[in-house]
Amino acid sequence: MIRWLKLSARQLLRRYLRLNLRERVAGAMLALVTITAVLVAVLAHFAGERLEENVNYDLLAEELTHYEQRLRVDPGAAPLMSASLHIYRSINLAELPREMARLKPGIHRTIRRDGRSFRVLVRDGEFGRLYITYDVTDHERGQRIASLVLIAGVIGILALTTWAAFRISRPLLAPVHHLAAQLSNIDPRERSIRIAKEFTGNELEPIARSIDSFLERLDGFVEREQAFTATASHELRTPLAVIQGAVELLSEHYAHQPGAEKALERIQRAVREMAEFTTALLSLAREPAASSTDSSCDVTTLLPRIVDDQRAASTSKQITLQYESATPLRVAAPDSMVAMIIGNIVRNALQHGDSEAVTINLRERTLTVSNSGQIAESDLPHIFEPRFTTRAGGHGMGLYLARRICERYGWQLRIDSNASGTAAVLAF
């Protein structure tokens, strides 16, 4: 029973926590009034019964005492016989009802006889055992009516409280709704927004001031980040452009020398990857609206270049590229973003595969990169987390950046792994 009550209490608490704030306030007010009304009604009921019992006992005891006084004056005095009160003596057992003859000394609350209810007081004294009965049938009927009136009153109070609770909770929670509306209307692109002045003198003023303090710190953080991205854009792109120009100049003068061509190609590939990486990071650091462009990318054209770069970086690996459709696949994103995602996926497949083969399959708008490796089931939920890696010396940022870029452009990236192999599925 106790366990069932605990489970019921937990279920009620969970349901209560699912309610909105207004319903919680109204429910708390209703519960408080319900408990109070029920307690008052129960106490009033038992107090009334106790008072009635005491009054009845005093009445019956007084009548018996009065009758005993009469017996002392006149031993043959007739017992009291009225519409509601009757006195019996033990010497007259023939007249005593059978239901009362078995009663022991003391007060007996309700004795049923011939469809009527009686209070009975039995007392032993100098004149033997005396019985006095009091007909309370009409009183009990009135008491039942009073109980029904009391229950109806409690129900009426609860109904009125329910209506009042929802009516009162609306203006009571108006400042909270206003605060929520103010927070919902804040534009992340705007700066120097403050809301505390609208809640001056209000109980929500401390919360509004805390929010203003957070917004002020957030504005400072955004300004510093924007300053950093603007500086980094210049500081990173300038040396990359210098390196690219130097590589092109070296290619013109030393391309014919043995070994120089491959070395220069590696430098060009590293410069291109670094430029794409920088572009991706700077784009992720900006607001989505600020970084959106009208540029598009042909994935079918970009794929061979990415595959060639990965083959050059992993000469011992075999990469197979398959097209199931000759139709060009264009996506609304810069080449650098698409290259960043696919490059990281292919690089991970090359580094973590059990064999030397990686297969890339493009079908309609879905790209699948698969190998024969398997990811531990405990690691699968964490592979997109920053700095999580299963390879010694790894940084754990490749798949994290790939997922971030996919979220920016509304693409879907998932990793499936089982005993037969692992596949990264990118749906544009």
C-alpha cells in the first residue's frame, strides 16, 4: 500500500511539473483551499458530534439523577415516559427492550430499534441498574441534511476557488509573460539591448537586471569575436596568398627538376586545404545570416579533386569513387564548405579503416563513404563531440566541424557502424 502511494505521488508530481506556470499557480491555490476546506469540514463534523454526545450525556445523566432523587422520596415513583425520553429499571426487565437489556453501564451512542435510533445511558446505583433512552432519529436526519449542506458548501467553495485561481493567476503572472515576450523579441544581431528599465519596482527586476548583465557580457564577447574573425581573416589569408604566389613562382623555375614537382604539389595542396579550413572556421564564427551567400557548388565536379588530394596524402590507401547518376549535384554552399566536410569524412575513413580500401558512392543527393572498420558501440554517441578521438595523436575536430557545417546548411550527417564495416552518410 505504501509503495503504491509513493508511485502515485511521483506520477502526480511528474504531471504537475508538465503544467505551465499559470496552471501550477492555480493548481497550488486550489490544492491549498481544498485541503483547508476538507480539514475544516472534517473538524466541524467531528466537533459537532463530540459536542452533541456531551450534551446528550449531560441530559441523560441529569434525568437519571433527577429520577433517583424522586425514588428516594417515593420508592414507587413511576419512571419517566415522554415522546423522546424513557427510563427503565432492571426490576422491570419485561418492559425493557431486548436490544437494551444486554447493554453494560455507560453511554451507548446509537441503538437501532423498530427503525428508529436511540442514545442509551446505563448506570448502576442504589436503586439497581437504570436505563434511560433518548430518541435521536429526527436529530440524525437533520444531521445528515447538515452534512449534505456542508459537502455542497465545500464543493461550491472549490468551484469558486478554481474560477478565482485562474482569474487571479492571469494578472499575477502578467509580468512573467511580459518578460518572456521581451526575451523572445530580442534580435541576436542587435547590440546594447537592455530590459531592466521596464521592470523597475517589479518583483522581476532582479531577474531582468541579471539578464541585462548577461546581455552586456554577451555583447562584449560577440564584439571581441567579430574583431578576432576580422583580424584573423586578414592575418591568415595574407600569408597563404604569399605562399601560393611563391609556390607558383617556384613551379615555373624548378618544375623540371627531379622531385620538385611532387614537393610543390604537396605545398599547393596544403595551402588549398588551409585556405578552405580558414574559410570554414570564419564562416562558422559568423551569424548564419551574415555568412550566407548566393554561391553554389557542384559536388560531382569537386569530388575528384578531393579524392586526388586524399590519395596524394595517403599513397598506401586505395580510394574507389562511384557515381550512380551522371546528373550534376549542385548545393547552395561555397566549395570550401563542401570540401571541408567531404575531406574530413574521407580522411577519417582512411585513418580508421582496417583495410586499405575506402569506397565513395554518390547517389542522387546522398554521399556515402565506407570502409571495413568498426567503431565501438560505446564510442558512437560521442564521435561528433569536439576533441573526441579514438586515434593516438588525433585532435577530434574533423567530424565536429563537419557536423557544424551540416547544421548550418540544413544537411544530415550520420555514422553507421557494425561488424561488416562503417559508413558515413551525408544527405544534401
